[in-house]
Amino acid sequence: MSALGPPHPPAAASCDLSVDLGRGLVLPNPVGLASGTAGYGFELRQLIDLERLGALFTKGTTLHARDGNPPPRVAEVRGGMLNSIGLHNPGVDHVAMVYGPEFARWRIPVVINVAGGNVDDYLRCLDRLDAADGVAGYELNISCPNIANGLDFGRDPAAAARLVAAARARTARHLMVKLSPNVTDIAAVARAVEEAGADSVSAVNTYVGMKIHRGIRAPVLPGRGTGGLSGPVLKPLALAAVAQVRAAVSIPVVGVGGIMDAGDALEFLIAGAVAVQVGTATFVNPAAALDVLDGLVALAERDGTAWGGSRRGGDRPAVPPAGIEPASTG
């Protein structure tokens, strides 16, 4: 038994909660762990029943190992946190050769988040991962605000399309694209990657933010002083982005940003997402994603919500009756 107490008891579901994202990637339920908040799953797996969740989206993986940015890398802010990790990871070869065989033994689908500085970096990562077992698909990270040039692809629809088209020609596995909110028109980027061959999109990555240390009159985070803002403070912004993207594309949208409980997750599903990723909440409560899942199961059993059952990206959410709002923390 872990220090957190007995294993998290599963909630029984009589309805089908699976989500078909296309090209062979079917999530057993709509609740995943967001990239960068659960590493590669090994530590969290010691604390919770990881296999009950819909998917693990790994931390960003690059062609070569990265030590990341110098500390301090995180800063707490009101309603959330800033991070400037800098894609600290062991490199794609280690992930493919060492982690891949482990992932192959898990029931939970593992989607590798792939990042790079140029198109060739992404393609070489995909080549190595395509030869590995245990990989259910890829989440192309075109939206990292914490490395040099990390937002280049995500801000330019044409550049994003070129990257996705090249990746689509390179792999037969599912391609999800993680969209940046730090753009003028997120819908334009979403349409561009859909037309280039993306199977789904996740929305959204972190917003660029800064915290000032009043004592030293300087930013808390080093370098440029900025980091990625996440946590419940983001939820209204992320919901708006999901709704914009849902209206612009027909491929599945996976919602992420400030989800703390099942009510939050349901709001994303109502806004047009077919699945969600739980991120920063895991730092407060390692079992947060399981709590969200159990809450959604309870809502589905009680209300027969429109998202219960296998859904594809073209499905549109039902509009709830006037005056009825899901339970929420925000």
C-alpha cells in the first residue's frame, strides 16, 4: 500500500465510454494525462492505477537528450502555475528502446509527445518511434513556449501544415497536433493541420506568462523570465479555444486546460471536445484524473450525457437545456 492509502476504487460504467480518435487509436474512456505532467508514467504508476485511464500523453520527446532549462523552473501563481522546464527528456532513442517495451506491457494507450527545432528533427524522431513497440500514436508538439523557436510552427498555419504533411508521409500511426493558444487565429492553424493530414488536435498548450519577484524587482523564472501558465485559471480561455477549434475542423478535438474535476471535464465535452487531458491538477492530487473519470462515469450513469458512448470527431455535442449547468469548481 502506498503512502496515499489504498488503491483508488474504480467506478463501474454500464455505458460505453470509448472514444475513437481515428487511424486505430481508440481510447477506452475520454480521460487522459496531459503531456509534461506525468512524465512517462513510471512514477505516477506507483501511486495510482494508471491502466484505468484513457491515455497517457508523455512528456515532450526530442531527437537528442535535453537537460532542460536552469532552475528555478516553476513558480506558483494565483489560480495556477508557471513552468519553464525546457523539454527535459532522455531523447528519442532511450524512449524507443527502453521505455517502448515497457509501454507494450501496459493496457493504457501511450501517445508520445514529439518536439523538435525543425522538420527533420520531428521526422527522425518518428522514424525511431515507428520501429518501437508500445506506441499508440503521436502528439506533435508545435506549441512549446519554453524553448527557443518552440512556437515557430504553432504560430504559422503554413509552417504547421508543412510539418504535419511531412509527418503524415512518414508514419501510418495516429497524428495528433497540440495547438498553441499564443496565436492570432487558432482556428486557422487547426484547419491547416487538418488539411495536411492530422487525425486529431489537442487544445490547448500553456499560455505565456510571467511572475515578478517584488523583492529583487525581477522575474522569478530565469532567462526571458517567461513560462507556460497552466492550472484552473486557464479554463475559460481553454474552453473558448476548444469551441473555436471545434467549429473550424471535423477531426476530433481533445480538450486540455485547467481541468480540476468532472464538472470541468464535462464543460470541455459540451464545448466540443471528445476527450480531455488532466494536467496541473495531478501535482495537487496524483489521483485527480481518476477522480475526473469516476465523476464522468457517475454523470453518464445518472444523466445519460450526450458524450456517453463511442464518439468520433464529427459528432457535435448536445446543447444542454437552458438554466442547467454542470457542477464545477470555477
